[in-house]
Amino acid sequence: MNPAAPRNLVVDASIMHSSGTAEQGTSKASREALDAILRICHHVILTSDIREEWKRHASGYSQSWHVAMESKKKVNNLDSVNVEELASAIAESYMNSTDRERVEKDAPLINAALCSDKVIVTYDERLKKTMEKYSPLASISARIKWVNPVKDGPSIFEEI
């Protein structure tokens, strides 16, 4: 198999938070995902909103990983982005308040993905499921590659 071409990935704070030292489950899968991103030459996209979320939720392991990514110049900083397409889709979707809060809270991830290689790495599938319930948001979600390290395993990073 040919190695994956470097991609610009958006990594959710759920991965940063969960990548502790446990040798099984979500912690192990999150840590292996971060290691694969570093090893395979992928880059991560950071906006100020995502960076702040990472700071609030980072584990010791993910902090060290972030430093390694920065030292290898594998962090691409974007100004905070607001894609009009997402804002319009949110406005056109008659969501209940819980769904609206979920989508608006994670809008920085979606916007960053739309401005890069359209890949979001998260084990939290609620955002994707919420977006799929509403036609205007479902069309956006369908263009995003949702990578769940718990389900997909670390080898997925060689394929994306």
C-alpha cells in the first residue's frame, strides 16, 4: 500500500482530552490516532477557537504531541473562519435548541474542515448524526470525511 499523501486534518478536542495513558479503549485509540498523524506526515488545522478548545481539554500526552507537531511545522494556523455556507445551512435548518447548540458549538470544526481537506477526527459522533437529520446540514456533512479512531483504528490515517 502506498503511504497516504499528507492531509490537513481538523482534530476535535475530544481526541486531545481522551489521549491519556490507559492501555485500552478510547484513550488508547486517541493516542494511536495522534501518533499516526505525527508519523504519517499529516498536518493539523488550528484556528483560535480550536486552539482554545484544545487548551481547555488537553491531556499531558496531547500537549506533548502538540509540541512535537509544532516543532515539525505540521500545524497550520488559520484565522478564525466563518464559512457562509455553514451559517446559511444552520439558518435554514429548523432545529430544536439542543441540536442547534451542538452544531453551533462545533461550528469551528466544520468551518475549518470546509476550508481545508474536509477531514474531522473525532470519536464523538453526535455532531455528524445531528447534521444528518437536517437536509441543508446533511449536504455539508456528506462532503466531510469523519474519522473515528475508536471505530476506524490507526490504519485509517494511512488511507485518507
